[in-house]
Amino acid sequence: MTPTATRSNRRNHPLGQPQQWLCLTDQNEHMNAAIGAILFDLDDTLLDGGAAWRSGMDALLVRCPEVSRAAALEAWDMAFEEHFVRYLAGELTFEESRIARIRSWSDLVSVVVPAGDELSWFDDFRVGYEAGWVAFGDVEGALSQLRRLRLGVVTNGDGDQQRAKLAALGLEQAFEVVICSGDVGFAKPDPRIFELAATRLGIPSDRCLFVGDRRDSDALGAVAAGMSAVWLNRRDQEAPDERVPAIVTLGQLPALVSETGDGATRPATKPVW
Ligand SMILES: [Mg+2]
């Protein structure tokens, strides 16, 4: 089995990319059929979530300019991780999760938010957040090269908000299928949400390739559902193991999927970089 490209050999390559890349068939036991569809995560995969959060936080910090932006963003991240998971699990409604996030965040940054004012504060964040919705620079080029494949999105979040994000990015027509956890009642990494996307596309799961920035809930979740997967490791983090291949930009994705005849074959079985 070809080992995962290491950080060091990636850096040694003249293009800054790995000299040796993964054989997806080695890493995904279900990769026996030609890839017919590529499914994408949305936040931090297509949409630059960091930029959006910074925009939202700048709007929120107008209320409390004494709080540093870095501390505020770190606290927001912590509050999100805690309460968005509870929303996905069905423990909180979307609105309740917003209230809980403001409560946790304000405690972390030592800002007083009067009881009952949480949604007003959140709305300030939301306005800035929505104004900051932009696609990563590598999205358009990658999608244009993958146009011959069936394309879809599988995203955790409120359906109306996730579709609004795609519209803001100009991508509402780019995907044949958009599955939002808030609409269907289960969230990644639940295999059912991946299987639902494959079913709606009419493509067997083992002919779907999933791409997302969360290694566990995106890549490993998709593999557990019988798909192939690539971890979009934009921050070039150290992988804990070699169970799924990684790319650092969507610009690397089209080369992973070599096209032949009237369909696309599985990603190359030889190193392609
Ligand atoms: Mg994501």
C-alpha cells in the first residue's frame, strides 16, 4: 500500500505538493467502481467559514469593542463546537442553539448580555456573518473541471441557511442535489445522510466520492457509508492516521479523478502529483 504523502515530501516538491500521492483504492475498500458523482461538504469546504466568522464577529464586537477579536473568535469557536453539535443531535432547536452560543461566548469573553437579549446579539453577528459569505478561491476552477460528473452537497445545518449560503456563493445551480441535515433529521457522520444523497442522485454509494474539511464527520463518515472520500485538509494539519487521503486545496481534486470514455474512473491508482 502506498503510504500517505508526508508533510516533508510535500514541502520538498517544487510545486509544494506531494511527490507521492495516495491510491484511493488502497484507502477505500469500496472503490471498485468508476466514480460517478462527487459530493461536497459546504462550510469550510466551499464557503470560507473563517472569513464569514470574522465578518460576523466584527459586527458583534461593535457592542463590546473592549474584547479582542482573537479572543472573541476563539470563544466563538468553542461555543459553536459545543452548541452546534447539540443542535445537530436534536437536543436544541436552531434558535436555542443560537441563544446558547451567545450565552457561552459572553461568559468566555466576560461580556454581560442581559437575559432575553441573546437573539438580538446573535442577529448582529448573523448580519455580519451573512455579509461575509464568500467561496474559497479554488472552488470555481475545481467545479468547472468536474462538470462532467454528477455533483452534490451534503451539509450539516439549517436547510434555509445552507441554501442561502449556496445562493450567496452563486452556486445554487452548481449542484444537482443539496442535502441539509436540518431538512432530513440526521447529520453527518450518520451514514443515512450520505446514502440519501447517493439515492437522490441515482448513483450507488460506491461510485460516490465525498470531499470535506472534517476528517471524522465528512471523510470517515462517507467511507463508513460505503463511499470513497478525500479529506480537504486546508490547514495542512497532521493526520492522525492514513485511513483517508488528503488534499490541501480543491485545486488538487480534478487530478484525482481521471476521466475516460463517457464516465469518470476512480481516482488514479498511481501517484498523480
Ligand atoms: Mg465543513
